Amino acid sequence: MASSIAVGVAPDGALTYFVPVPPGELPPVRGQDLMAAWTTAHEAARQGSWGQRRQFCFRSPEGGITELALRDVDACCWAAAIDRTLGLGSLHGLSVCLRLLALVQLIGGAGAAGGLFAIEAGDAALHPALWRAAAESPLTDTAGFDAPRLLARLARDRAPAILPDANLI
């Protein structure tokens, strides 16, 4: 599997990444890589270090292309921060970025995972099992997580709820 990603600029100015595999074939990452990316991206947002629009063109095994566009300013900020530290021109860097964005989406919409994270005054604490599941679970064709599958994995692992006084990241 090729590990580099060609990068260009679209006519609208968006950075465009030509990814040789579909999102579901991006490699798993280490939980600590995901945690470090969270911290880096969160700090970039605090500093107002906004990034430019990005789009990803994923090649399917059949040769088709699936496109994913990042237009949300927060997502662009976080992607830019990860690009500066890990580089989105590699499958590893892109996998970390998309898993981080998928984790944010999961937290935002998964009340069932509420016992595995705490958000307070703009900071967040996530249970280690949630970091691990996000780092290792496959992405969907739309570069998100299959929430029921990920939550079932957490239930199988019997991850206890996070403590209210946990250290916030």
C-alpha cells in the first residue's frame, strides 16, 4: 500500500489530497498519537490559528473516487494543526486527523458514550478506552465511525464511566 498522498490546490483554493485508498483502509493509529493530536489541535483553536479548506479524494478498490470536503472552520483549524505536526501527506497523519474529527463528531452526537467523556469549560477528558477504540476502529466510507459498532466494542471491553474529577485534557 502506498504511504504517501499527492497534494494539490483546487480552483477554489482548497488543499486537495489524493488518497490511494478508501477511508476504511486507513491504518489504525496509537491512542497516544490521537491524544497528542487532540492537544495540538485544541491549542491551535485557542490561539485562533485557523486553517484553509481541504478536500480529500479517496480512491476505491474499483477505481472510483469518494470526496470528503472540510469546510467547517473548526475542522479546518484542527486539520491544519495536525498537518503542521504529523503531515496530512501520509496515510498515518491523515488517519490521525480523520479519526480525531470522527471522535469529535461521535462525542457531539453520542449520548450513549456520555459516561466515557466529560466536557467542562472548553476542556475535555476522555476515558482511555474511548481513545483506544477511536485509534483502532475502522473508519466508514464517509470517514466517520460506525457509532453503534464502536460503542458495542466499548461495552464489550467493559470500560467504566469516567470519574467526574478526572484530569481534563
